Amino acid sequence: MLPTLSDCKSYAQIDADYILDDGLISDLLKAAISWCEQYTGLLFTEQEITETKLLRHFRLKAPLISITSVKVLDENVDYNFTGEWVRSVNGVKTVIYRAGYPENTLPEPIKTAIKLMVQTLYRNREDYIVSDVTKAINQVPIGIKELLSPYSISGGLFL
């Protein structure tokens, strides 16, 4: 399970009864989750994904749970799956699959990285820039990359 507003407030030692900054902390939490997902190349929550691409093979989002179907022109086709890669015949492929961490399986270091990022951004607001459009963080607090690096896969940010 992803860290909650309450988890972040507790980690940052912010009184649970102090609610004036809850909106800000919630926005920082969303930005931290988004950045950490992009950095690692992983999905932190389980999702059903439908992707349509004109490629012979392409990488699925990770961690992969299952592949529901691979279709070309609405016809099921045979495919090979290796690691995160699906390979099948040429043509526009639609792949339906489930990926992400199932409920209560997100590793603790990832949760800690998210909470640390929220705490640092909250306490040092003037030192970090959070884009309203992409929620991308332009500077990374110390320790975040070290917590996330063991989980990062090829295809994440800066890898």
C-alpha cells in the first residue's frame, strides 16, 4: 500500500491535528509517488493496462502480474514473452495485461523514499521546484536515489 497523508505527516513529525497544510502535503505526496515511479520504471499500484503499438516487440510495464491477451486487428495471436518484453507477428498489437505491486506488497524502502521526499519537499519548499503540469521534481533530496536504486529497472529516469 502506498504511503498516506497520515503516514507522511507522522514521518515528518507534523501534528495529526494540524490540517492547514494537508492539501499541500497531499500534492507533494502525489508528486513524490509520480517521480519515484518514473525513476524506478515501476508501477506502485496494481493496474490493468491496455497498450496499442506498431512494433514487433515492446516492453510492458513492471512488475508484470499477467498477460490477458495479445491481439492484432482484434484477433488473438501467439506471442513470446521474455522478462518484460512481448514479441509477436508484425502489425498493430493491442496487449492487455496487469502490472504493478499488488496490495500490501510495495517494498518498505520504496515507501520510505516517498515519505522522505515528501518530508524534504515540505520542510524546504523554496529549495525544490515542483512542476504543476508534470509533477516532476527538478532536484532530488539526498537519500532518495539510494533507497530506490535497488528497485530501478532499465527504462526508468536517468538509467
